Amino acid sequence: MARLIRMDRTGHSTVAEWRADDPAAVEAAVEAFRRELDRGYLAMVTTGPGRAEHVRELPVDADTVILRKPISGG
């Protein structure tokens, strides 16, 4: 089961879960993903040990997609 998680003050919250072979769950996850991006979150997926990639569309084949707010600073 793949998960879309949002990093927050509690550590993290599960926003959506889906299986690639469940079209209704995939669509619900895509909609949740878009809502979170609209709220200003960034989405990341692991691409290997110690590596991650910013994504703008939900990678349905990913195990975990992490949402986080941009880091502030100068």
C-alpha cells in the first residue's frame, strides 16, 4: 500500500493511501495530492539512499510520497 504523508507538528499525518491496481483509490490520492500542493506543500520521493526528488505529479508507483512546507530563510 502506497502512502501520501504530510510532515507536520505531530511528526507526520497520512493524507492518502492507494494501490496502483485500485483506480478509485489512485484518483482520491491524486486529488489529495493536488489539494496539498495548492496549500503550499512540496512533494518529495526517495530516489535512492540519501537522495530525493521534488515531484509535481503523484508518482502512482512510489511507495511513499512526502509532503512538506518550503524551508524559510535567506
